[in-house]
Amino acid sequence: MIKFESVSKSYDGNMVLNDLSFHVEKGELAFLTGPSGAGKTTILKLIYHALAPEAGAIYINGQNTCFIKHSDIPWLRRAIGIVFQDFRLLLTKTVFENVALALRIRGLDEREIKARVMETLKMVGLRHKSDNFPQALSGGEQQRVVIARAIAAEPMLILADEPTGNLDPETAAGIMSSFKEINARGATILIATHNRDLYHNSGRKVFRIASGTAAGTVVRQEES
Amino acid sequence: MSYHVKTALSDLWKEKWINLLGCLSMGVGLFMAALALAAVINSNRVASALPERFSLTVFLKQDATPADIAQIQNALRSDKPVKSVAFISSDKALANLKEGLGNKYSYLLEGLDSNPLQASFDVKLRKEYVRTVSVKALAASLKTMSGVDSVNYGKGFLDTIQKVVHAVSEAGLALFAGLLAGAVFICYSTIKILFYRKSDEIETLKLLGATGWFVRAPFLLEGAVMGFLGGLAAGAACFGAFDVFLSGVGGALPLLTNLSIPPALVAGLPVAGVLAGMAGALIAIGRVRP
């Protein structure tokens, strides 16, 4: 589903990813971990084409996205559900409207949008808060709205950037069980986190990134 | 109601003060543009009404035969630009002169042994043909006819009218285009501000897979609504301004009572507003890169 081949990326001359290669199989729930600044968010941004690599190739579902046309980028992103680290919720829209946005962008009709949004909110336990605005929700609830928005359109790939950052362990466990449920339905999920408790003893694939060196960025794959 | 319409109306309401300012500014721009266009239309109307009194005089030679006169008359009557033809014999011309001089100056003609005045044709032209070029061409062709001595027409008057109308038309159209561009610029500035204010939201939409048109649509609708409302305000202002102008000045200068704002022009203002608004919005947003 995701394949990085010798990918390099730098910011203002500072190499962040150097000759990085790894791949995530279809239907997997995998973790991407490493210290802050190692390049976890950069990897996710490269996947949904918010950034382009300087060298190497990135394949999403078999397609090399390095040569994707600008007009095709929205279609690539529609195949991906993204849980942003900074949530990116629209504060002037209700919970319902925020989740519905992902479906409206995909051109679904209003009746289907309503049914799907309510079903997804029920899944993340926020159906009763559909008319609330994000600022009236707790951090954990906002996180679940972002997850609902990412999964509502049933994308083939879900990327989550620090989905449990700043959450208490109980809420984090609830969010992880949501991801497992979504993964059980067939979606491929890649979670970037430095929270060891999320992947420790989970039995899932973990990609551990060590910062770029002259020898290249080291990705160590392990089964936890 | 579609998502885009709902978003556009909601955004218009949320930023109501800046949008109101934009509407009013566009209204002022469109109002002034409409006045410029009305000046062009009215100057043409006044100019075309004046030459209805315009005539062309064909003086005949003293030795012109009845056959020559008949030929000239037939030629004039079959000519498109000619509205009417009146033959004035030399006797009639003298009689007219005497009548014009009246008793007070009748002594001026007492010493005449013979009638020195020439017979002529007084030719009235259709207003659509009263243009320097067409009148000059007609005069030139008449001069070549047998029996014609000379052809007189108000060349200076005609040239002046044409120049004035031409100048008013050019200046008015340039002003109209400039003010319309100003209306587009006002919408451009307003939408640009709104676009910057929503830049985070737009970024999120793009990351969620929105196409450029999905992002642009609400802004285009906002521009269209702003332009439409500005156009309506400009139309109302046009009617009001003309009423005030004509009631104040029309009485003093009767010629000005012919002035009016064409209803089609007023009806076109909201349409022009919508187009200007959408153009401004489109330029403001530009190309939305994913």
C-alpha cells in the first residue's frame, strides 16, 4: 500500500530524510516511531503529497506519486484519511459539518452524508455532540472528531499523526481501539507516534526512524 | 441549498461589514460607470436630434434647362439619404428674400434690373445619413450633374457636432471601462482579504482532497452576490440622481429634458455587477494549488 524507495528530503539544506526505504502492506496497521524531529510528520506529508521528495520514489497503492499531476493530487488525498497532529478542525462549523466536509468534498449526496456522518459519530461515541462546535469539546473529543472525519469516507489508507498526543491513557486506549476496529474493516493504517505504550506489545509492525546520518536514515522494522 | 451557496451566504453574513463596504464601493463604481455610459448614449441622442433641421442646398446654373432640373430632382428623390426635396425657383427665392427683408429694407432691392438669385433645391437629409462623409459624397456627386452650379451644406456645423459626439463617446467609454475595472478591483480586494482570513480553512480543505473549484466556488458566489447588490444600489442611485438632476436643471435648459437613463442600462447594472464581482473574485483567488 505504501512503499518508500530511497527517499530523501531536506528543509533549507538540512537533511531530514536520507535514502529512506520502507513499505507497509495493504490491510496492515503499522506504527512509525522515533524521536521528535526524526521526520515522522515529514513522511506522512510525503505520503499525502503536502511535500515532494528531492530524491527517490513513493508508491501509494502501486502509483508513483512523485510524478503525479497537480490536478490529480486531490484524488490521491481522497483515497487517504488523515488525522492531523494539530486537528485542523474548522472552528466555525459544528462537529457534524466538520465530519460531513470530507464527504461533501467527495461529492456525496446530502442524504448519504447525513447517514454516514451519524454512523461514524456513533462509532467514535460522539453522536450526541454532533451539533456542538469544536471549541466546546475536550481535547479527546476533538481528536475523535478528527478520526471520524478521516474514516467517514471509508478511505483505503488512514494516516494518523500523534493521534494520542496530550491525551490521558484511558482516552488514548479508546482511540486506539477505534483504529483497530477500522483496520479490522480493511483499511490500511499508519500511525506516527512517540508514545511507546501505543505499539508496545501490540503485535503490529513498527518502523523506528533514527535521524539522518551520512549513511542514510535508518528505518528498523520490528514486530513488537 | 447546496454546500457552496450555504457557505457563501454564511461567510457574507459573518464578514458583513467588510462585505457591505465592498457592496457600497462597487455600487458607487457601477453608478459612475453607468453615468459615463448614459452620457455617451445621451450625447448621441442629442446629436442625432439636432441635424433634423440640417439641410443641403443645390444651386442651379442660370442656364439650367427644365430637363436638367427634372433630372436633378429625380436623382435627389431616388437617393437614400434624402428625406425631402423642395424646388425653389429664382422668383420664389427673390420673393422669400423680399419677405425676409421686410418693408424696412425693401429699398435694397429697388435698383435691381433682373433677378440675380439662382434657382435651387432645398434638400433635407435623413438623420442617420447626416454624417460628414456621406454628405460630402452626396455633394460631390451632385456637383458633377449638368445644371448644378454649387452645393452648400453646413460643413463646419456638421464637423463640430461629429467631433463633440466623438469626443464624448470616447471619453465616456474610457471612463466606463475604467470605472468597471475599478468595480472589479474593489471586489478583488474584498475577496482577497476574505481569502487570507480563511487561509487555514482553505489549507484544510485542500488536504482533505478538495479541488480548486471546490475551494473557489463560495468566493465566486460571494463576489457575484456583492456585485449584484452593488448593481442594484447603483441602479437605484441612477434613477434617483436623474430625477434630481432633471427637476433641478431640466427646467432651465429645455434641451436637457430629452436626457434619460435607458432602462436597459439600469437593468444591466446588476448583471454587470455579477460579472465584475465574479471576475474580481476569480482574479483574487487565482490558481489554487493543491
